[in-house]
Amino acid sequence: MDNDESETEKSTGNFRIDPRMLDHFSVAMYKNALKAISELVANCYDADATQVEIRLPSDWKATGAKVSIEDNGGGMSSDDIHNKFLVLGYNKREDIKVTKLGRKPIGNKGIGKLAGFGLAKSMHYITTKSGKTSEFTIDRTDLDRGVKSLEEFKIEISTRRRGLSNGTMIELAPIHGDINPVSPAELRRYLALEYSKASKFEILVNGIPVKVEDIPGAYFKISEKIEGHGKVEGWYKILDRPTKDPGFSIRVRGRIVKPRTTFSIGPSASRAINYAYIIGDVAVDFLDPDKPGTKLDEFTISTDREGFNEDSPTYMAFENWAIGKLKSIAKTVQEIRSDRLEKKVKKSKSIKSALGKLPGHLREDTEIQTQRFIHDLPWENEKEAYEIIKAFVESRATDEVTLILRKLAEADDKDIKGFAKLLSEYGLADLWRISQYTSSRLEVIKQFDRMILKIGVLETQEIHPMIERNMWLISDDYTMLSSNQTVRTFLYRTLGMEDVPENKRPDFICKSRPRRMVIIELKKGEYKLTAKDFAQLCGYIDILRKYKPDSKIEGVLIGGSCETDTVAAYGNTPIRLMTYCDLLEDAKDRYRELINILKREK
């Protein structure tokens, strides 16, 4: 037998990375200058730098303006550049668990190196390692000159032996014209909050060191004695804004043993948001005494000096003190934030005006509720809290809110609890939409009920709009695809049925589920459905089946009365024959429970 099988061609393919991907990993993610620079500083930290110097231009818009970042870290060799730096997605944590200085690497996604493109069109690198200096430039403009894939883009790297210390310098220029400039003071404040807990890591911005004093907030000293153990010295700050990294860092003999922590106080704690405003650094040298009193005291600090033996009585005494101190500071934070919000509320002209419109007893109650909200409830964002108070006060003067309050007063506890549960799950706006959706359907049923009384004299054009707007009257599953008015566009453009004549169009085409279509034909209110009408619907089905052979099709025929079976079929196509009275009763059955509930309420 001849082998007539055609030969199969096989080939392999691979992903190609469009240069525009750099924009997603740089411009889109690091358009904020503070964030972009901070990301590059994190690379300095991971390189074990002990000093980073950042230079910002005095005029960001000037010709030749540039941003430079220089560190004294480990630098990069030519091999590092080729096999690590230029590998997008390189995860340094897989190679380095802990650096020589005992740091756990911050970066792990391999894209932070692109942050410079968020600021400028070009990144120029000069990096030294083991006496060899490599220099290269990545220019975003060059990528737009006919390069179709990043793999095709060649970066020239020059390496020569020079007697320089290890380290890396990055120059970013020209700066994007639409970047928002930041001042040296702004950058110092931002970096102080980001890196204040880092040990042996000095950052200078235009020659001035970044210090904890740069972080906006009130500064306080700590000098307290824990009875039977020793003294705690240090400081804390109540910040103007919350931080994602709050708590005390613990320093023993000048070295941070445990970075910033809130100990056992977690996000579920009462008014946890207040702790996010606290940062501090405490020196607790008695946790590593010269002459331990007991064997446990000798091993209060873990062997690797990266934590504590939390079962040590000495450490437990310190932790109890620290938790108590944080709770005490958190109360002060709540008072400061509450006082700040209260002053803002009192100065608000719109709130004053709304209060002035309220009758005496309601104004007094509103002021009490506002004070309770400010001082007793665990609100988080001051701006949002102010807007809630403003909306609450202004709304109390309206008839609508008065009605709501009256209804709540009239309701029993069971109804109020049920309402509260719904509010917690869905919110007021969602409940309003559900109510609107339900009430509108019940109103349609009422209107259709009134139409049925004179159905015998209704023309198709009177019934057609009601059904078209409310296809759920026939079935909750149906979704309108086209009506008589738009069916031509639908048929021509979507189904490709250009040759369907004007008189061969059904009233509606709907979709009930994936790959299932429904043809609906309406007749006059006085009209009795006959075999001729059944045949007409079958003709529509044949036309649709010709152009949509893979779709399952249903048919619905509706008139004033019917002389054939209400359920029929055309081959394997189910067809429903209905009267308008049947339609109404079916809709009532589906919404019977809601109708009965409302009747009982009345």
C-alpha cells in the first residue's frame, strides 16, 4: 500500500523579549523619583556597601542635569555583568543567602537595576572589583533604533586594570522632562524611613548624611531601668505618617541584633494602626552581660547573634517592658491623631454650617457621635475619617437620613442585626442596587399584569417594547443579542447572514448559555397560535442553523392563545409555545416569594 501521509514539518520556537518590556519594568514601576532612587540604593546595600553618596542636580530641568549614585560595595566583575546584571529576573537570593557583612539581600526579582530608566533615558555604569574597572552604558534611545528583541541589543563593556577600591557609580542622564523633581531634603527624609534600621550603612545626599532626625515626627529619648536586670537607653519617634516597618530595633553592645519589631503586637491588636506611627532604637546591653548570673543569661543572645533565646527570663523581662512601652506610646499616638482630626473638624466651614441647620437636640446628638468617632473608633486614614464625619453631619439634616433613623428606631433587634450583617457583607451602595433591581422587576410584573387585562386588543408593537426591555419575563437565563430594530446589523455583521430577506427576520435573538441561541417570535394579543406560526418559527431556525451550525438553538413562540401543545420540537430543537397569560404567571411564580414578603409587610 502506498504511504500517502504527508510529511509533517517540525520546528522549535522561543520567546523573544520586545524592548518595550523595559518600560513595564522601569518607567511604569519607578516613575516616582524617590522610589526609583531608593531601589538603586537597595542594590548598594545588597553589594555590602557601607557608604552611598547620591548627587541630585540643583535644577532638574537644566541641560546636562544628572543624578549620580556611588557606593563602596563589592562592585561587579566583567563576569558578574554578563551573567548576573544583564540577566533580567536574576534572583540573587539563590546565590547569596547572607552577605559578608551578614545582610540578607533585599532584591530577588532581578528588575530593580532598571529603576534608573524611570528617571532618565540612559544609565552609565562604572564599577570596580578586584582591581579591574568595567564601564558600560545602557541607552533607552538606542533600543528604539530598529532593535526588535532585547537579545539582539549589544551593550559594549570595556574592562581594564586600575588601582581603585571596589565600588560602583551610576550616572542617570538625560533626565525625563516629565519627572517630578525632588529636593535633597525630601530624599533624605524618604531614605531615612526606608533605611534607618540598616546597620553600618551610611547614605549621603549632596554631602549631607541621612539621619533619623530627617524622618518627620516628634523625637523622644528613652532612659529607663528594668528592675533586677538593667537599663534601657535609646530613642523613639512618633511619625507624621505611618510606616510599613514600625517598632523598636534592639541593639546590644552597639550592634543591632534584632531589626525593628513590635514583638507579639500584631495587626489584629486593638487599634493596631497606631503602632505604625512608632519607630525606635533601644540599646539593651544587659542582654549580653560581662558576668552572666546564670547559664541562661550566658545564652540570651543566640549563637549566630541574629536573635535572642526568647525563653531566657532576662529577655522575657525586656520584651514585657518593650510591649508595655509600645502600648503606652500607641495611646499617645491615638491622642495626637484624634486631636489633629478634631481640630480639622472644628475648623471645617461646611461641617459648622451643617451643624447650624440641625435642631438643638439633633445637633447635640450629632456632636456626641462625632466625638465618639474621633476618640473611640479605630479609624486609620485621617483624610478618609474627616470625609466620613463630614458626610455624616451633612446627611443628618436631610429628610432621607431622618427617615432611615426613624425606621431603625421602629425595627426590632432581629431586623437590625440582619440589616447590620448585610451592610458588613455588601455595603450600603450594593444593598441599594439590589433593592433597585428587585423593585424594578416587581414593578414590571405589575405593569404587565395591567396590560394582560386588555391583552385582546394589544398590537405587537405595544407588547414588543415591554418584552425587549425585560427579557427576564420569558426566562432569567436569556440575554438579548438583537431585537427587530437591530437584528439586521446583528445578522449582517455577526452571523454573516447577508442574504436574509426583510420578511424572514424574527422578533428577537437571545443567548441563554454558551453556544445556545434562542429565537423568539411575538404575535398580537388576540392572536391564536397555529401550525402555520410553528412552521414560520421553524423557518427562522433553519436560517440561523445554516449560519451558526455549531450553536444549539431553541425557539419560543408567544401569542394570545394556543391550539397546539405548549411544548414541541423541531428535530432536536426544543420549541416553547406560550400565551401572554402563561408568561405573566411564570414570572409571578419565579418572584412569588418577594411579592408575598412585600404583601406581608404592608
